[in-house]
Amino acid sequence: MKCRGMLFFGSSLFISALTFSSPLMAEPLIGIASVYSGERTANGEYARASGFTAAHKSLPFGTRVRVTNNRNGRSVIVRINDRGPFIRGRIIDLTPAGANAIGCSGLAPVTLTVVNGGPLGAESRHASRSTDG
């Protein structure tokens, strides 16, 4: 945690900025992705098959995560809007659109990386192939 700011006692000015670095996913997470849709999600949305959303056990709702298929290098950015999966070894449930984007039709070994904020842009709607050697 870092703290920056100004503090004046006796006057009405108190400005402070706190920045936290979350240990939640400081490093990429490796595990199995599965596919789901058609259910009401934990945040009240509907898990539409065409949406780029996902379920994760502990990441805050709204977190954007890059999901990379470890078999073919394809990746997609999805938004966390549900809780799960609750099956040992699985780390994320993707909607069919997210799964198709990374070339997955059932289960796939993946790597998750939290993406720093911002709106869900064009990059999230299209699979990308890793250019790393």
C-alpha cells in the first residue's frame, strides 16, 4: 500500500490518495476452463451464450481477465459476473462465446491474467494469437 496526500489540521483541507496493489492475482493463474450459459448469475445478470463474461470463485465482479488457451495460444478478455466453478481443478467458467474465441468446446487448460480496468473493448470480442516465441 502506498499513501500520498496533504493534511492540514485547523483548516478544512484533507486530501489523500491510497493505492493498493492486490495480491489477489499478482501472477497468472493456471488451471482448467469450462463452459456454461443460460443461468442467472451471482450479480443478477443473465449468462448469455453470446456474451464475453465468466464465473470465478473470488475475483470481484467487473474484473476483466485475459484467458489464454495453453494448447493453441489463443486468448480472449472476459468480464467476471458470476461465482464458480465449484469443481476441483477448474478455475473459470466461460460463456460459449468466450470459449469459442479461444478454441474450446468443453474443457481446456488455460492461463488467467487480470487486465487493468477500462471498458470492454474490441480486443475482448476477438480471439488473439500469442506472438511470444
